[in-house]
Amino acid sequence: MTQPASAPALLGLADGSLWPGRAYGARGERVGEIVFNTSLTGYQEILTDPSYHGQIVVLTQPHIGNYGANAEDDESARAWAAGLVVRAASPVVSNWRAAGSLEQYLQDRGIVAITDVDTRALTRRIRTFGAQNAAISSLQPEAARVIGLARSAPDMNGLDLARAVSCREPYAYQPTSDGWGLDLPTPPLPRYRVVAFDFGIKRNILRLLNAHGCDVWVVPAQTTAAEVLAFKPDGVFLSNGPGDPAACTYAIEAVQALLGRVPVFGICLGHQILGLALGGSTYKLKFGHRGGNQPVQRDAGPVEISSHNHGFAVDAASLPADVQVSHVNLNDRCCEGLRAPAQRAFSVQYHPEAAPGPHDARYLFDAFRTLMARGVG
């Protein structure tokens, strides 16, 4: 089927390279750090993952939008990605779950996108020269202007975005029947009271914590250790989120005060914050890991195929001697997990809850429950 003609659009990178295409989704202009994701499916979950706040996402899968969009697959209450870049937007929606097209979904949420871009060449450029700032315009797609917009975007280094995406008030997570098939086992598991820091938490994390026996209170990113302890939790969860972990000094201080007092489990940004609280340091990766097919090795043993979305990493060499690296990325050997037995804390850099991605690492939610079952201090 021939796609209808649409307005020209232009993507410009801070390095001066230009990537022409056609307007897709909402019309407008957006700036952000340009990154790529290698997942074959899951564009709706990606767009609504708060960890993508401030980023323009390039999807390496060339054919995008063929299964449409629906009301169930969002990972938060709104779309957070700054923009979307695709090779070929499907004009046809064909899936029994679809409630509408991806383009309409983008328009309804104000997501500026561009299609007909050579995403293979663009991804190769990001891999070669690293993630950098970019701009999309479907309003005034003039070369010099778009490059200027890209170069004016804030640098991700030193940027605290967690507080921007976090909830404003604490709330108790209420599970819903949304067709996900995450019902509790029979007989029901013992229940544990968990406080979850919201640095940009995904809905599927909350679903899986609940399904593994956790009654979850979600608290804002800037919640203090004293406020957390007032909930009398059996455990504390540190969520995923966007931005530079070193900029989240309030969270690092809170976790330092909680270590050794309650079991702690962190994912993604939560992993980085735990690493910093334990005395380690973080650094920015050249182009990050984003996709649903990343190989991670656990304790020099089994290999898991895992879902990733991170541009920063914990420096394994900076960790104290009593902190163990539990998972390593087989592509670049960066730290993908750590454990601190003396503090009853552990974390992973990747996403065991997936959405999108494989389910190889769901055992980590059982590990958290086991840690809480041993009692709290």
C-alpha cells in the first residue's frame, strides 16, 4: 500500500549531520539526546518508559507500527520520550489487540516523530561517534536552524531527571486486572511491605512486585530515609529512571542511611544509585545499551538474554572489596549487577521486568522476597 504524502521533516545531530525524512506523529519540534533501541517490538512500552525522558529514540527495527497501539501496553501514565525516529512507518494496522494506529497514538500524546530515515546508517553513526544531542523539526525543517536546536539541548551529564518524572505524593499500588496474566500463585504467597522509590518506575515492575508477594507503597524520588522507615517496610525497592545517577544526591544519601537496616533491591537507575551509595562511581557509556536482546552472564555461569535501557554504568573497579559484581555484559564487560551481602542489598543494571523483552531474569523478584523473608533489622 502506498503511504499518503506528508510534510517534510528533518533530524539534525549536534555533530552537524542531517537526516531528512517525512513528518510522522505530532507536528512540532523536539530536542534531546539521540539513542537507539534494538528491540523488534514494544515501541509503545518504550515511548512510555520514564527512563527515556529527554531522549529521541531511534528504532533499529525498520518496519514500525504494523501492530498498532492499545490501552494496556503503556508503562506509565504518559509518553516520556522526546521524539521517535523510524525507517518505515506501516500504513496498515493488523493485530487483534490494536485500538488504533501508532501515528494516531503519537499525535494524541504530542510525540514528534520522523519516518523515512536511514536508521541503519544513523545507528552506525551513533555507535561510531557516541550518543549526542539532536533535534527533530516538522515545522521549520531548515538545516542551520535544526542543527542550532540540537546544539542548544542540555547535556545528559550532570542532569537530574528523576525528580521530573517521579510521583508527587506517596501512594499504595493497587493491582488491576489488565490481561497480563500475573495472578498470584495458589496458595497465596506471604505478603511483605515494600517501599518503592519512584525515580521513573514502570508499571510492570509494580505488577511483578505485587505478584511476588509485595504490598507496595510508592514514594517520590526525594523521600528521606526517615520517611521511608516510618512506613515500617520489610524491604526497599529502587526503581529505574532517567538522567545522570550522580546528580541524584538526595537519593544516594537516603539509600546510604537505609543500607543494613532493610533489604534493598535496585533496577537500572536504582542499581546505579545503590552502587554510588556503597561507595562506587558511575560513568557515561559511549552509546549505552537499549534493547531486548542483551546477553548478560550471571556469576560466570548462566547467560541471560535481557532487556536494557541505560546510558550510564557503575564502575566495577570503584566498588569496595565487600561488594560483589554479580552480572557482566558479554558485549562490553560492563557491570550489570552487584550484591552487598553485609548490607542485604543487590541490584541489576538491566530490566528483569522486561516490557518489552524476555523473561529470563524474573527470578530476581523471588530473590528479593527471599531476602525479606530472612527478617529485617
